[in-house]
Amino acid sequence: MRPGGRLDPRTASALNELNRDFYDRHAESFGASRDAPWPGWERVVAGLLDRLSPDPADGAGGPPPPVRVLDVGCGNARFATYLDALLGPLGRTFSYTGVDACRALLDQARLRIPAHVASRFRRADLVAQSLDTALPRGPFELVCAFGLLHHVPGRRRRGELIRAFGDRLAPRGVVAVTAWRFERFDRFQRHRIPWEAYNDEACRPIPVDDLEPGDHLLRWGDGSGPPRYCHFADAAETAEWAETAGLVPFDRFQADGREGALNEYLLLTDAG
């Protein structure tokens, strides 16, 4: 395996195609299994609202403006329904833009998002497309990517994606991303498929020597399902993300899953 750098575009394309095929084939069952909110979202939204709280010295009155949200890798938009349930009682409104590569999951998102939420959706491939065209320009008070970065091949590409998030951030806004910590739990290790075993039967083998440390194949579900490409971002890589984007980390924590530590959250904001 090579150290983190520019992944060969052919290898990145093959890994991306593997995941695209998974979600295209299993969008219905995957979406049905993704309904409950993640516990870590509460802390994300609390951090966002704290950042957006008006300074009393400003003397601003009236209702706060809507929070503009960009949800990258939005899937079936369950984060939007969570936001609606959480912000509504607080008298806060939001607009929502969801981006995902899977058409079927976006169809689910359009059906489930509340009609009173101003929303739009964009189908985009964050690996194959230019990020300038894949992502709307913004600005947004919240740019979030939950359960996305482990599906993006190439350390450099993941860094470029974080930088693009920062470029779309409104003043005092928040970039919120997660790193899936599957390498830390035995139950996911049992789902791993050796690359050599996969290549023995694959129509499009993956060049093992071109992979980066932390690149794995994991079976979905109970361990008998189809494989997905997943990357484990270690502490050194996640520490790079803020520097790459020119942002300042203001919160970092672990949450979710039966262990309460399945995802590592990183919340970033501008230096102002």
C-alpha cells in the first residue's frame, strides 16, 4: 500500500464504482435501515446555534434568518427531518440543500422532507466530478457530511472536499464532518473482505499496491451482505482536515452506535 497521496485515478474510479453499484442496487433496503437520528447531531446543532447567536452589542431585533444547510451525502435526508423537529420548537427555520450520488436515495429524500421546508436536491458524484460543479456555491451556515468521507477514495481528495466545504461557509458558520471508527470495533472487523479474495472473483480487480493505509472492503449489514469500499481516517489524517480547509476546530467528540463512540465528529469554523 502506498502512503497518502494522489491515488491513481483508475483505482479511485474503480473504488467509487464499487460503492455506486452498491447504493444503486440496495438503496431501498439501505434507506429503510437509516431512519433514526444520530445522537451526535444534537451536539452539532447546539454548537451551530451557539456560533450563530447574535452579539447583544449588535442590538439586532426581529426573528433570526433561516439557517442555510448543505448536507453532502444526504442519503434519504433524515438529517433534514431531525433539524425540522429540533429547530421548529425553538422558532428557527432553515433551508436545506441535499447532495448525493444515488438517484434512488434522493427520490426517498424528496418524499420524506416536510413540505414547509425550503429544499432542493442535487445529484452529484464527488469523486468523478469537479467539486466546483458538484457542490452549490452557497454560502451556508452549516455544511455537513455525515457518513460520507469514508466512501471517498484518496487522502488528497478527502482534503479537497473539506476545503470545498470551507469555501462555501458563511461567516460564523460551521463545517461538521464525521469519521467512521469501524477499525476500533471487532464486530466490523468480522465484516472485512481481504482485497486478494475480492480480486479473485472481481470483474474489475483493485490494484492492491495502489491502495492507501486504512482502505478496506466491508460487507454491509450482518456481515453477509455485499461489499462497500470504506476508508478509516486515523488521527493524523483527521488532524489535517482543519489545516487543509483553513478553518479552526472548535469541537471534537465521539458519539453514536451501541458503544457511544462509533463516529468521531469534527466541528470547524472560520477564524473570524
